[in-house]
Amino acid sequence: MSTQESMRAAFYEAPREVAVRETRKPTPGPHDVIVRVAACGICGTDQHIYAGDFFPSYPLIGGHELAGEVEAVGEAVDDGVRVGDRVAVDPSLFCGWCYFCQRNQGNHCLNWNAIGVTRNGGFADYVVAPRANIYAIGDMSYEQAAFIEPLSCVVYGLQRLALPVASKVLIYGAGPIGLLMLQAVRRSGASMVAIVDVNEQKLELAGARGITYSRTHCASIAKRRA
């Protein structure tokens, strides 16, 4: 395999087994884009795939929170995406024609797939994605752009909550999503925000982002709930 045709990637080979090895560099279909990965986050879903309990099909290249530079485009991509563009990738692949997709409920798609979950993802030098899943990021850093996917989950959650102004909010869990939710809720009109967790270090991070209750109080609540 020549250097031009190959790349390095981290494969889930089996439950709790990861191997970094050479594999064939992807080529774009007519409506696809090849992205040279610059940053890729590790999600809780990746941990489940690693453990073998998220319907993985091995071998699989994981990674679905990613951003990078356009390396190549398919022959039918003619709407402004060019080689060298700095982009983020939406990993969700909806069929667009099933009952749920027709009702704009793609998260229930009967033919759902996702880059890095059911198809090879961003734990590699390069990844292939449909043009429709590519978004320009301008001068945003690649590390920040990799957070667009988890942050979009938080934004969707806020839309579902439709919090009234001056709401009092309790967030369970001070992991990455919890901390993103904390910051979003504070900027959406909440009058008080508390967050609970059994991990003291996570609560310290939350405290640095302005939680209403003290770290000790939150920790005591979490321990009583555990």
C-alpha cells in the first residue's frame, strides 16, 4: 500500500481491544467530502463502543466529535466547499425518506447510521462524510469546533426544556455535557443553577463556572442520592 493511499487509524478490533494501524485512505463518492482530521473528541458513546455494549460492528474506527481541513471533494460537490476549507462534521446520517425522517424526527430514523459509531470515524488521519454533513467553521480553532457536536445536544435539550425566565435549575452530573449545560442555562435566563456529582474534581470545575450552590453542598446532595 503506497503512502498516498494509506493512513493511520485507531480501530476498535473487539471489546476492550484497540489497535493503531495502517489502513486505506478513504476516497470520496460523488457527493462526499474527505476531511483531514485535526481534532476529535472522546465521547461517552466511544467508551460504550470500546466496552462492546453499543451495537458495534468490528473492526471500527471510532470518533464522531471532529473537525479538520477539506482534503478532497466528490465530483458532484459544486456548492462552495473547496479543498483547504476549515470545517466541522455532523456525524448523524439520516436516510431522509422513512416515516420519522419525513416528520423531521431524524433521531428516530429507521435507517440511522453515524460516522464513528456505525461507520468509520475521526480517530484517523482522514474521514469521509456526505457534503450535507460538512459545516464551515471560519477561524474557530479545531479543538473548539470538535465541541460543536456535543454542544448541539445541549442546545437541543434547552429547546425541549423551554425554560421560563428566572427558572431554578438542577443539573445531575458535572461531566462535559453537564458543564456545557450549566453554562448554557446560566445564559438563558435562569435565576439559580445547582449541579450535583459524586466526583469532587468535576464539582470544582463546575464551581469555577459559577454554580449557585457551594461545592460542599452539591457534593452532599450527590452522595445522598448515590
